[in-house]
Amino acid sequence: MKTNSIIIADDHPLLLKGLRDFLVERGYNIVGVGNNGREAYNLITKLKPDIAVLDIQMPFMSGIEIAKKCNTNHIDTKVVLITFHKEKDLYREATDLNIFGYILKEFALEEIENCIQTVSEGLPYFSPKIKALLAEHTVSDHALDLLTPSERKILKLIAKDKTNKEIASLLFISYRTVEKHRSNIITKLQLEPKTNSLLIWAKEHQDKLQS
């Protein structure tokens, strides 16, 4: 068994069980599991594990809040955050707190062993995948300024789940014109031309489209 003591906390039971079983099967020393932030913090104060793998958003206390309390109370447990969220602000807050690890849930099983190994050696591990995604978002944010007023209108409607046909009708333009605009927007935002890539981007950036 690998010697570092680890606790895991997540308010999604299936994800918690999946991650725990995965690590136990590989010989990791899992000393406790929690279903919410309060349980997680109590486990940390009681067991003083080497590493705490925490969901970033949990009832009672978030992973970020737990990390802050650990810092304030000089608890040496190395915090690793796992999250579905790709917001730059959360990522920056994590790095500002000297959190040791930050990985996306969709890649957790793929990256967790590398993360734990790196953190065990006293080095931080921030998922290359989230760094790449944030870099893409930064490019896309600046590219918003390149969009024409018509393209911004179309993007707003895409964010509201309108089809090309509906957009054409609402804006009194042809279906082909909408398709052309969509193609131009994808190019300007440097998105992959996959199905729904534009819809996902539009929904993630709805707040910026209102400005």
C-alpha cells in the first residue's frame, strides 16, 4: 500500500464511490471519505491526512473554504480540488491559496494518480487539460471583440437554444446567411468545428454577450 494518508470528499455519491474504489484498488491509503464540506473539514482536523481530495463545491463548506481554513489554522494537509467548473476566477483563487492540485472531474480517473504522486513529492499539480481549456477561453474572450453586431445577435440567440431556422425567422435573414455567420463566428472564436461547440461556448459566455 502507498503510504500517504488520503481523505476524499464529494457530495455526489457515485463520483465519490468511483474515485474511492479506483484509488483503493491501486493500493492508496484512503483513511476517510466525506459527503459534504463539513464532514471533509472534520476528517482533516481529526485525521491530519497527508492529502485531501475535495470537490470544489459541496454543501456547508466548499473546497476553497476548507483550503482557506486549513491555511488559517496551519494544517499541513495538501489540498487537491476536483471540479466540473472551468471558470478562470475559481482557478485563480485556487492558485492564490497555494492549493496543491486542481483537476477536472471529467479527467479525474485519468489524472488523479499522476496528481497524487506529484503532490506527494511536495510539488503542485494543475491539470494540463484545464490550463489548455483556460487558454482557449482567454483567446475566445478577446475574439468576442472581433464579432460584428449581427454575429453577436446570432450568438445571443444560439445561447437561447434557437435553431438556425428560428434565428433566420427572427432576424429576417435567410437560413444560408445564418449558416455563414455561424461559420464565421466559429473561425473568429477559434473553436473546433464540432457539433454543439458553438452552443456550449455561447452558454458558457452568456454574461459577456449581454454587454
